[in-house]
Amino acid sequence: MQGHSHPIESCPHSSATHRDPSPSACERSRRDQSVRSTHGWRRMIPLTFLLLATSTARSDAPPVDRVSIIPPTVVLKAAGARQRIVVQAIRTDGVTMDVTSTAELRFSENGIASIDNGALESVLDGETTLHATYLEKSADARIVVSDSMTFMPIRFRMDVLPLLSKAGCNSGGCHGAASGQDGFHLSLFGYDPAHDYFSLTREMPGRRIDRAIPDESLILKKSINAVAHTGGQRFTKESQSYRTMRAWIRNGALDDAGQSPAVSGLSIAPTELVMEAGGSTHRLSATATYADGGQRDVSLSAVFISNNEPTASVSPEGVVTAGAPGEALILARFDAFTVGVAAIVVPEGADDPGPPVSPANYIDEFVGAKLRKLRIKPTAICDDPTFLRRASLDIVGRMPTAEQYDAFLADTDATKRAKLVDALLQEKEFVEIWVMKWAHRLGIRSTNLVSPKAALLYHGWLQERIANGVPINRLVGELISANGGTFTNPATNFYQLEQSPLKLSENVAQAFLGVRVQCAQCHNHPFDRWTMNDYYGFAALFSQIGRKPGEDPRELVVFNSNNGEVRHPVGNRVMTPKFLGGVEPELQGMDRRQALAEWLSDSQNRMFARNVANFAWSHFFGRGIVEPIDDFRVSNPPANGPLLEALAEHLIQYDHDLRRLVRDICLSNAYQRTIPATTRDNAAEANFAHAIVRPLPAETLLDCISQVTAAPHKYAGLPLGARATQIADASVSNYFLTTFGRIRISESCICPAPPEPSLSQALHLISGSTVNDKIKAGGLIDQWIADGLAPEQIVERLYVRCLGRAPTANELSVVTGIVSASEDPKPPLIDLFWAILNSKEFIFNH
């Protein structure tokens, strides 16, 4: 891995390494001795490591499948350049093991590099191969050393700032707070190096930094707690951090602005860990990439954090220790970048459930692979009545009719579930469901600025595009690039609902990319990749939107003004428009929004495809692969990354046809699984090992009540019999929809429905007007009694109509017994109807 040397890690034998750019005679002598002794030392390694490998392998452990060296290619450039390597063994059951200390290691050519405790260090220019063997499995890594006699000076931005971050000095709870701490202010996690350099060297001359007597510098004395320090001791006087800071001060405490290349990326390896509980450990290797193309091992400079310490803790040096079974995310932060690695901890000696059995499609392969790593066995496939009800509610938002129920159960075709899904996907209610969902996400509503007519036209435009099968990426492209009047081109209402460039950029990022960038408005995001440069560069794409009144006073005309810029709050510089996570587009003579529309709608935009795929998945499972569904970030990884990537890839292959992706989801075994009788296993639910009990959306629940009672509802602006899912204006609601958690849309947020049932919901179903009045208005019990149906037949009709299944023998016996004991069968049958509509089985999808 090509790159700069790491002063904090180089030449561990001497604190003088950083004082002068050239090696001392003593240092050269030690280097010569190292070269001479390498070969002899190497001869001792194989037998020692082989004995260790043999002694640490469990006799009952599954065999090792393969071994790898991470990274497979290492370029050590400059004297003392170091690179941490990890020798990883992967067992046949998927468990990963760090065998760096127990594998047999040898170089093909000695004297080029040395290795100590898993860290390679440059010795002499040349090339060699590192060969690792563990339990008869082997791997090679290519090692290239260059400029081995060139010593790199210590630099403020490359060396000093990282150690301040490592020690927590510029964190939000210390000097990185908005107002600093104890009179000393640093930018949060070092996002403004120029400010930090000024604070250290110019704000209190001669105190924080003493170039004449470095050890008297306040920054050093407080760091070792020689002077009272609120943050306590951050490192010792003998530590490499102290020596690095001291050497930088002694050499003049110079700023390297414009000299040191900026960090352009960060990676962490391995990318996934599967460890056994009970104390097994695994090293991580972190590598920074720089703007000049160089790379550098920052394993000892990066800040490591675990989001689940009881399952997998991580040391400051990047060593992960397995605890209790579960999942954890290990984050590594360096400069403005944060990356993560998933750590799965399985019970020691747990049985491997094996690969997924008869996967229905690619979805089951990825779900099954993750469940295998977690040692979780999925539930069985649900029966036909359950699938019929579940798919009908999810795809078209209504209960299956009695005729559909009878026909589906009588069908003996092995492909009948696929035929059902295909038929449901062609119904207009499928379109209405997804128009409603996207209308919620776009915030379509009337406001003080948006007239009811404009909101209705906006909703109608969305309805027409989805109904005509316009790919969702093209629809979004049309929306982003829209110009014209809000009546003549309703898509322009997107720019009437929100007019601030900053807020617009946030809405676009959240709705179409699933990214929340708000945090980066004030500082670099502490737990994600987004910086202030990213935030304001993206906002600049919306800075030239012009607006003027139309002929109708209720109409607004949106156009490209070719004027307007966004300035960065640090330095007040004009920001060049830049795609979020992408490149700076060529905008010569082009509408900025048109360029953004082309980038967003590009068939290969995986950020967009992942977001749409996750949005669709969440509708059918009650939770996204990334949850919350609009919060893609490094510190909130997908429950199953390969699955999400596969869904995104298929969506791209389908030309963003949502129907085809929905078909894949609904015909997977993962969607068709049963719900366990009892479960407290959060991992099983989060990884889709079974179906999840989900409350019906407010609109679907009201539509179903109207359907099964044969009592249509009247909504403002819609004819009698229209469905709640057809309501165009989100500001139009009623007591039922509000109570049962219809998505609330305001200027400040698009708030999701409350996840838990409430007392007001229960009281409204029990004694409110909706259920009682609709049972009476529909008159179904009276009609069936008049038709001469026996109580048993009416009971069966109610169960099939409301619950999508026939009553059990016990249910039928108990209910018919109560009805038969009554002189008038009508009251107990109405009570049964009411009880079913108040049951959890009716209110929830399952």
C-alpha cells in the first residue's frame, strides 16, 4: 500500500526519529544491525509460530477453509514506514480468526522489510513476498519498499491533529464543543485545521506552545496532567503521542497548510468479522488515502468505537474482543472520515444450521447466509390463508374477498402464489398504495403558500406517472428538473413547498438518497462521511431557483435564474456545486437542477437504487434493511448489506420498475415465513428470520373496516366510496386517521406513524363511531339473517371476510353455542362482528 510514513508509528526504538529530517549515525547503525539480524531472526519464526498455531486451534473446531493476508499488497515508502497486516483464517462454518500471531510467516527475500507484532516496517528498497501458513492453508502478500533512506518530518495536519483526535481533545465533550472548554477551543474532530493551528500557536503565545522549552508547553503539561487538567491525563510522557507532539514543537511548531495532501478516504479491513463469544480477539487495519494518491496505515491513529460494547469491544489500538453473542458495529474515525465493520459474535461451539434450504430466489440466499452466520434458524413457510391475507393487504391494501378466498384454497397449482401476486400487481389499488407512500415522502399537502388546487394537481401528476409505469428514477428526475407554473407543470410544487436552498438540499438527500445531512451544516458529521464541504456543495445545486407569481394569484412560476451562490460559513468562500458523495459536475451554461436530475436518475446511481429498494422492502416487512429507512449512514449500517446491494442491482436491471422488485420480495421465502408463537430475539427479527406482526397503516385499516362492513366512507373532496389511500392532500384528515397514526407532514418534518398502539386507538375502536356505526350502516347481519343463513354460516362468513381464514372448530363451537342460546341471533352476531373488528388479528397484518 503506497504512501507516507507514519511518524507516530515509525522507529519505535528512538524518540529522536522525529527531531530531524535525516537519520542520525546511531539510527543508521541500528538500521544496519536490523538488516544483518533479520535473516537469522526469520529462521527462528517458523517453528515457534507453528507450535503456537497447533496449540491454539481447538480440537473440536470446524476445519479452516482458507487463509488470507490483509492487505494483499503493501507499499512501504520512506524510512520507518509501517503497515499493520492481519492474517485471517476463515473456518468452514464462517467464523473468522485472527491468526497473525500464530501463523508461520516468512519472507521470500530477507532484509527488505521486518515484521514485529503484526506490523511491517521498511528496511531497504526492494520487493519481497510475505508467505503465511496456518493449519496447511497458505496465503501470500506482495511487499514493496522504496525511499527507505528518506525520513519524513512531523507535520501538524498529518501527525499532530490525529493524535489530538485520538486523545479526545477535539471531541464534543471537550475542546471541540461549540464554545470550547476552559478557554481553549478546537474545531470538532479537527474539521478546521487552520483554526486549530491558530488556537494552539497564536492565541496564547508562549504558553500553549513553548518552542524554546517544549516540555514547558501547556499543551504537553496538561496532556500528562502535570498541570491541572479537567480532562485528566490523556497520555504519558513516555508515550509516542507525547514524543510526537514534543518533536513537532521543538522543530518549530510549523503549519503544513498547502504542503500535506488532504485525506480523501478511509478504509478498514477486514470488512466483516464473525467471532466466537467468550474473549476471542481480532485486529483491524485502518488505511487512509490521500489526495496525492498515497496511502498510509493509520491503525494506531484512528479512533475506534463500538456501538455494542457487551457484544464486541474495541481497544484504542483497534483490537476487537468478542463478548456476548450478538451484533456490533465497530467504527473507525480518522480526519473527516468514518467507516465501519460489522462484527457478529456467535455462541462458542454453536451448531452451524447450514446453507438455506431451497431458496425461492436471490433474496433467500442472502437472508439465509446472514442467518447462518448468526446461527439462527428461520421459521417455516406460512399457510395459504395467511399468505393470501398478508399479500392482499400489503400489495393492494384490502382484505381478500370470500370468493378470492375460496378460489385460492381450491387451486392446486404449485404456482398459485405467483399467480396471485401477479394479479394483485395489476390492480389499480397497487398504484394507489405507492402514490400514497410517495406523496407522504414528498410532503404533498396544501399550506398557506400551496393552494388546495396546486396540491391536488401535484398529487394527480404523481398518480399519472406511477400509473403509466414511469420508472421511479425518471419520475424523480422530472421532479428535480421541473420548471414552469405550479398549475401547468404540477411537479414544480416541489419547489413551492420548500424554498430555502439549504432545506431543499436536506429534503432531496433524505427523500431520494436516504441520507440525513443536517448535522453537517455546522460541522463535519462525527459518525458519517459527510463534511461541511459536502453539505454546502450540495446546497449550491439549489441556489439558482427563481420564483415569480403566475397569472393566477394562487400559482407560482419556477425557473432557472442563473444567479445565486451558497457560501461556506468557514471562510465565506463560494461553494462549487457538487453531487452528494459524487463529483463536481460540469455546469457550463446548464441548469444546476438539470445536472442533479441526470445524476439522480442515472441508472447506475446506487445510492438512489439502495434507497428505493430499502423503501420498498420496509413496506413488506415492517422495517427496512436500513432502519430508520431514511437514515443511511456509516454508524447505522444495513442489517444485511449484501441483500440490500442485490435488491438495488435488480432494481437497476429492471429499469427501476417497482412492480418487478415487489414481485421478487413477495415470492421470497423470507416474506412468506410464519410468525413464532413467542420471540424475544431481536436479532431474528432484525434479520428477517420470521414474519413480523405489523399494525396496518391508518388509511388501510379504515379502508378495510369500510370494506368488511360494506359501509363506504366519505372524505372531503372525494366521492362516497373512495378509499382513504386516495386522499390527495395530506392536510385533509379525520379523527380516525389522526388517531391511528396517519403520517404527519409539516414544515419541520415528515413524521412517521407511531409504532405502538395507544389507549385512544383502543377506546375509539371499542366505543367510537367508526366500528359501531359502520356495522349498523352496512346491515350485513340483517341481510344474511333475511337470506336464511344459519348462525354457523354467518360465523364462517364473518371470519373469512374479516380475518381471511375459517374459524377453528373450537371457535365455531363456542360462538354458535352463544348464538343458539339467544332468543334473537342478531345481537350476539353483531357483538361477534364488533369483537372481530376490535381483535388484534384484524388490526394487524401478520
